[in-house]
Amino acid sequence: MGDVTYDDVRKEYGDATAVEGLSLDIEDGEFVTLVGPSGCGKSTSLEMVAGLTEPTSGSVYIDGEDVTGLPPKDRDIAMVFQNIALFPHMDVYDNISYGLRLRDTDSEEVDRRVETAAEMVQMKGMLDRMPDEMSGGQQQRVAIARAIVREPAVFLMDEPLANLDAKLRVHMRTQLQELHRQLDTTIIYVTHNQEEAMTMSSRIAVMNEGELQQFDEPLECYYHPANRFVAGFIGSPSMNFIEGRLTDDGVETDHFDLDIERSLHDTEVGQRVTVGVRPEDITLAESATFETESGPVDTQDESELDGTYSDPIAVVTDVLEPVGDDIYVYTRFPDEGQAGADSAGEDRAGPGGNEERLLMSIPPMPDMSTYEAEGQRTQIALNLDMVHLFDGETGAAITHGLTQATQSDDRSASTRAESD
Amino acid sequence: MSAEQSRTGETTEGDEKNLVERWASGSITDPERTYKILFYIVAISFLVTTLFPFYWLTVLALTPEGNLTDVGLLPNGFNPGAFVEVFTTVPFHIYMLNSVIIGLLTTALVLLLASLAGYAFGRFEFPGRTPLMLIFLAISYFPPAAFLLPLFELFTANITFFSLPGGTEVTSPMLFNGPGAMVLPYSALFLPLSIFILTTFYSQIPDGLEDAARVEGNTRLGALFKVIMPLSAPGVATAGVLTFIAVYNEYFFAFLMTDGRVQNWATIVWGLLSYQGRFQTSYNLMAAASLLGVIPIAILVVIAQEKIVSGLTAGGLKE
């Protein structure tokens, strides 16, 4: 059984703290991803399970046993490394069987298990190749075979796909998920790529600056981020943030006001907050268009809007990035004093123009020239169900959605209350 | 002077310019030619200075014992029997065997210790690492003579460490006339070089490989000997060969740490000297024995030269 527990684990390197008070309960058979930006302590955390790094304080348990002081060989783990780390002086068979041979497994058993493992990663005919005769993807498959052949309680993967090219990475991602389904063994996976984390994991542990930010299912992290960091890190393109203040019945920012129709706990009027909204939760306001020289290219119908939308907000489009199934539209707010639908003047954001921008993602419009649509005035609306508020000081989430509270919102609110 | 003129100057007989002038103008237009000539001059003088001693030894060895006066560049006679006589007069093969055994023992000890030290120096950050390395390096430049007297006293059981209550004295071991008396000082003297070479090599092995070995079930030492060392093979070969050659060539301790009898681990040095009798010295046998004594090193270098070359250049490039 491979449940893994971090109990208040702390790791310092000299004066720097790499991991701060990490506590996690990973259940047997889970695929847990540690994700965060570079230097957030995720690899250190993984190495502490592997035994390659000793925690400064705190304990690590594998299958209920305290393994904190044990060397890696006594921990019943296997690891796949970012730089693949196949032994260059051994062929594929020797690489895969290395761990078994060190444990004096009899040779028939070794042969049988190497064959099974090689088959699982589709490397069966290549057992006598040397690592430098293989492509990166093949090498990484051998590294995975080397890990699975020992049938350990826990797999540790430290950015195993980072050195592969984009296409192969997506392919290997699927393969890893398939492998996890077949083996049903705990996998702890480290990546800085939030997309990998979202697609593969049963739960994600988001880390930043050595501290655990949120440990939840991927979609929970996406829809109910615990704080501003998680909100900004999970999801691509990332969430828009606009600074604002709470008012009697809503939130006001320099550019727009939003109504809040639910009661918020522990907040006061005038408190500084950050409004967060994802690009896909912004849409063109009702009947707003992009005006181009060849005329309007799109009109937003009321019928296309579902959910509760904010009042129209005037923006100027800046850059449009078509990515196929979506168009990312970078918009900025019109300059102060010119705000409002009626204001004249086509001038670009002059010096001193505000820095805050909104990125929205809209469905593609086949007959639109993205070039022509740049620098146009238009109006947008935010999906109030999906607007997040974060505390301006701490970044902790205040609410997810500004409309009447639904059940799922209550649930997350209550779990947050518990964790506090 | 233009190139055209010089070319006509070269080809036309009866030109006023003399040989030096023609050569000079030729090399100005075609410097490659000069470089080539310089290369041959350097290479030939190098070969002459290194190979002439061997040639001279061969001449001496082939000259019959009676004709040893007035030996010129060619042997005064032809006596290949000297190469056999070498072994019948003196058990020279046993002296050689002693040298080889002591060389191998030292090499093994040095490689073992230098691997451990190189692993620590190459793969760990610890306070005082650089000063410690420099101290090791300094030791390798100590004159061996400075150690001789204390070591001689130590190895001849003349030093009393302490007395036990019963009156028995615990003295230093009697290593004189044994391999230990040579292997230990050699190891100490030749360790620093090997530590330097291996530190450079071991520090270049990616951490991931060591981590992988440890996760797969090695201890740190296991990872060192099963993964790091094999991957540093050129470095290990270089360190080993250099140590072996240094020990094999060593004169000082080899001469002073035994009494010179072949059963007392006397090495080639003593073997060569034993052709020197009280009334007469068989220079032809000495020369023949010297040539034979070179053979093990020659074989070693031929076998290992590829690794040594790659080892030395790899180490040098990464510094």
C-alpha cells in the first residue's frame, strides 16, 4: 500500500527555506501532482519522499511507516527523473533490471518482469540497445520501465516529460495516465506545467515559495481557487486581476462596478479586494461589436449569454491572438475622463494610460481580420457567477461568484472555514 | 617583392639571388612550407632525445662483455644471449615481479582512497573544501627525503607508541623488507594527483545518475563504485596508469626500504644494481635488463593510451 504522508515537513538550505510546514495526506493509488513555479519547493518535497534530501524538521511516512531517516533503497519507491538518468554504460535490459539485480532476484524472475515492464512501455524489441542509441521518448519510456519493474509502493516523477518535445509530451501524458490505471499505484508527480497537472492528476497540490497553497481536485482548484496565487497559476491563459474596493452592495474598481448579491463573511466596506475573472468568463456585451472598416464583424446576441452578466464595460481592443478554437483578445480600459460609451477620440492609450488590462477569450469569427479588429472600442460583460474576489492584503479567496450563493459555493466556503 | 617574381626566381637557374634568399622569399609566399619544416625539426629532435637512450642501451646490451670499451654508435659484436643471461645471473624476473606487484598494490590502494576522496571533493559542498584540496596538493610537492628518516624509524619497529601495564611495549610494525614499507609511502605521495584527477571526473557525473542509482537500491558507496566509477573510466584509467608508472619508476624508497635481497621485495632498482659486482660491472647485462624492465610500462601505455589521452584532455578542458 502506498499512502504517503507529509507531517509538517520543513527544509532549509542555509538561510533559505525551501519548504515550509508542508502537510499532505496522499492516499494509496492516487495520482497527485505537486505543481508550482520554479523554486517553489516542489522538487525538494519530492526528493524528501525519495530520501535524496533529508527534511530539516518534520516527518515523511510511506504506508504508515516513518521513513524520514531511511536511505532511498529502503523506502520501496521508484523514481523517474527529468534528465531521464538512464545509466549510459548499460543497455536497456541492464538498466531496467538494475534494481532487481541489486536485490538478488533470480534471473528467470528478472527476465519475466523486465519483459512485462518493457511490454507495458512498448519497448519490447529494444532490450539490447544502449541509451545513446535511442530517442528522448524511448529513453524516457525505458526510465519508466525501470521504475515499474520493481513494483514499488510509490512512484515519484520529477518533471519526466519536461525534456521531450511538445507532441511527444502530450502522447506520453496519455501513456502515463494509462499506466496509472493499469498499475493502480500511488504516483507523485512534479511539474511546473499547470496543464499537465490539470489533465493527469486526481489531486493537485499547488505550491508557492515553499508553502502549500491548495490541495484539491484539479477542477476544484480551477473553479474555487483558495487564493489569488492558485487562481493565477491554474488555468491558461491566466485569470485577470483588477484591484478594487468593497462598497455597500458590491465592488468598485477604477473602471467598473459590480453588484454582489450574496452575503460575504468577515468583510467590511472599503476593504481592498482583487477582482479575478477568467478570460472565458468575459464576453462581448449584448449587441456589442467589433467595428472594422468593413463594418461590424460580430454581434453578440442576448440569447447567447447564459448566466448573470455584469453591466457593459467599455474597453479598447489591443491585440488579438487567434489560437484556433478561441480568439484571445487583449483589451485595455479607455483613458480616464474618456470612459463611457459616448466619449469621442480614437487615440491610443497615451503615456500615463493605466496598466490594467483584461484578456478575454471569445469564439472565433471566421470572416474577421484580427488585424483590423485591433484598436477598436467595444463593450464587454463579466459572468458574475464566475467572478472571484480575493482579499487585497492576503490574497485569500473571499468568494467565488457574486450571484446568489449556490450549493457548491457553500461547500467550498465551509471547507475554507474549516481549514482556517 | 611580388609573388610572381619570386616564383620565376625559384624556377630560373642562374638567378642572382643565393639559396637563403630564395628560401626566404619562398617561405613568405608559402608559409605552410616553413611550418612543415619546423614541425619536422621539432619532431625529429624530440624523437632523437627520447629514443636515443633506448638505442644506446640496445647497443650496449648487444655488445659482448669483453668488448665494452670504446663502444661507438654500433655494437662491437653481436651477443643477443645477454637478454637470456640477464635471468640466469640474477633472478631479474622476480625483481620485476616485485615491482609489478608493489605497483599494482599501490595503484589499487590509491584508486580506492582517491575515489572516496574524489567523490567527497567532487560531489559535496562542505566548508574548507578548497583549502583541504590545496593541502593535498602541497603534500604531493614535499620532497620524499623529508619523510625518509621518520618513516624508516617507523617501519623498522623502532618507535614505541606506549607501554602496556604488563611491561610489554606497543611498537610500530616491522614493515621494512616488506611491500608495506613501499606501498604506504608511495600511496601517500601519489594520492594527491589521483585525487585531483578523480575529483574532476566525478564532479562531472550528473547528480541524476547518482540519485537514480540510489533510488534503484544502491547505497552512496554502491552508486560510487557501480555507476560513477564506470562512467569515469577514462579518469580512473589515467589516475591508475600514472600511479603505476610513478611507482614502477620510483627509486628513492625502493632503494632504501629493503635490504636489496630479492625475497625481501627488492624491486628492479636492486635488480639492476645486482649486476654490479665487487670487481666488475656487467654493463651489457644492466643495459639488457633495463630494456626488459621497460616492457611492462610499454605494454601498459599501449593498452591504456587511448583512455589516458581522452582522460587528460577531458580533464583539462573542463577545468
